[in-house]
Amino acid sequence: MLQSEKINKAKVADEISINATISQSYLFFMGHFKHFLRLAIIPIIFWVLIELGCDYALHEYKMILDPTVSRAIICAAFALVWYRQFLMGEKYATYSQLFDHVVSPGVFNIDSLLRSVARIIITTAILFVPTLMLSLSFMVYQFSQGVVMDQLAIQNVAIKSTSIVILLFSPILVRLSLYTVGVALGRRSMSLREVWHKTTGRTWGLWLLIFRAFLPITLYTYFITWAFEKIARSLDINYLWSSIIINVPTAFLTFMMLSIVVAVNGEAFRILVGIREKERI
């Protein structure tokens, strides 16, 4: 099928209205709640099954399995398909279409795979190396002050270091998030350099936009999860049932949070970069 090359360049405003954009993301979520359930139900099931598997391995075989990578893949798949829901409509928002697009000959090849792997490695190195150096510096300083470096102290150092590095590298991270929108839409010719050029001078606005969208629902998710953990621990039930009680609402709220942030990011992409008026003819 031919692709329309006509891009909606959009009336780019000098500033993105943060309140209006966030309000629109919530309104879109509520107006498309049935589509959210359709797209989130499978990731939620996978999330819960992965957590059950980790809990089973720990209790029955004393094996510690880390579900972080698996959960990240599930969340990434949902985010990509919700971008398509928000910017392209229900017709293009299915996992099968996303998969077909990824494995199509024009998209999936060795060069693009190697470039993607290289981006992941470079981004990880950019974040990990400064975080490690900063953490070691904090630990040396606290040790010199007589602070006992137990597990809690090390955890606090890691949180502080990670937060500082994320703030320092936020100009890169917010633009990577916009680049992800282009990936979801199939914009194969778009580069990170192009995204950077079109968002020059907007780092603070973009960072504040994502932060305002992310923080409230994150705090809400944290406290709801904490409450369900307390409830599950107070009940005399099997650990598998306890895992289900905790992880079903946790997964649901996580994907709800993702849908809000994705819509905010998608709207920023629409305004600053522009989208095709017709994706395919």
C-alpha cells in the first residue's frame, strides 16, 4: 500500500498548554475506556502470570527471578499500541498490526536491528556510568563521615544518584520519548536529530509536561498498591492468591498511568513534530 507523504505541519504554538494537554489525555482515556480495556487485558494477564511465576519459584524452589525486563517489554508493547490508538485511531491500534509492521521487510532488517540495539546500549551507558560514579562518590563521602553502609543506606544512595542523573539527562530522555512516538507510527525516516531540531528550546516545557502527567497517577498507584499489599498480608491465604490480589490492581493502574503519559506525549508530538493526515491510502 502507498503511504501518504502529506504531513500535517500544524500550527505549532510557541508554548504547549500543559493544563489543556493533560486534561485532554484524561478525557481521551475516559472516552476510550473500552478500548483501553481491550488493549490492556492481555498485558495485565501476562503481568500477573509473570509475577505468579516469580513468586512460585521463590516459595517452592528458593529461586529469585527478576521480572523487570519482562514487565518492561509488556509495558513497551502497550505504550506503542496506545500511541497508535491516540494518534491514528482504533483501526490501527491492534497488537497484530503492530507486530506485522515490525516484522515487515521494509521495517525489520539487520541494519535497523543493529541500530536499535546500539541506541539501547548507548542510552544505557549514558545513564548507568554517571549513576555508578555518582553512587560511589556518595558512598565514599558517607563512609568518610562515619555512616554505616548497610542495605538501606546503599538503597538511599542509589535513589539519590538515579534521580540526579535523570534530571541531568532529561533533555535526552524527553526527546527519546518523542522519538518513540515516531516508531509507533511507523515513521521510518525520522531520526532523533530531527526530533531534537524541532524541539530546540523546549526542554523545560516538555519535562514539566511529562512530570505533571506522571506524578499524580504515580503517587495514586503507589498508595493503592501499598494498600492492597497490606490487605493481602493481613489475610490468611495462599501466597499465590496474595500475589493475584496485589498484582491485578497494580498492573491495571500501571497501564492506566501509561495511557495518560502516552497521550500527553503523543499530543506533544502532534504539535511539535506533526503527523500524517492519512497514514495509508
